[in-house]
Amino acid sequence: MEDRQALRRTFIEAWSRYQAGLPLEPQQDLIGKVVALHPEYQGLLESPEAVEGEFDGSDGQSNPFLHMSLHIAVREQLGLDRPPGVKAAFDDLLIRLQDPHRVEHEMIECLAAELWQAQRESRAPDEQVYLAALQQLRS
């Protein structure tokens, strides 16, 4: 529970600093840029319920912290091209979709599906399965 609250506080602080134009560490800048793309979550990060709120999907809404964390994961993958080939997949999808945010959303769907399946099967995520799903998007 404390890890979840710490992660949420990191988002809240980064967004606050980003909005205020304060100096940011690289991770804070990344968080700020992701939050800036999601106006639907910005008010939440400025409310008291952000740290303690339950976002379990029972109300039909996705978990905003999970969603934004997956954006960050994809951006970090792209920066490292890890797994190898993920950057090429992004570039190909960007040519077709012409919207980096939309491309990230498509990639997030693939990443989330593989993470969910790996958790369900009590195994590590399989990079090749993830890349194959991205390849499906490209064709």
C-alpha cells in the first residue's frame, strides 16, 4: 500500500512542479509530459483523493496511474529500443497513424495484455509475445 501511495505522490509532485515551471529531474519531466497529454487526469492529481482513491475498474474507468505508468514504460522502452525492435514498431505505426499519442495507446494495449497474461500465468512477461503483438499492429 505504501508503494502505491509513494508512486502516486511522485505523480502529484511532478505534475505540480511541471505546471509551476519549476526545475524538474528527468523522471519528473517525463511524468509531467505524460500528464499534460491527459487533461482528464489533471484534476485528479490536484485532489485529495489521488493518493487514497481506489481505481479498481469497478466503475468502468481505468486506473489513471496505471494508464500513465504504461505511457512512461513505453517511452522508456522507446528510449532504449528495449526490447530490440520496439522503436521500429513505433516508427512504422507513427507513419500510418500520424499521432504519437495514439501510437503509444496502441502499444500500451499490447503491453498491458502481455503483462496481464504473464501475471495470470505467474511468469515473466515475454518480450517476443509483446513484439509479435506490435507486429500485428504494423500489418
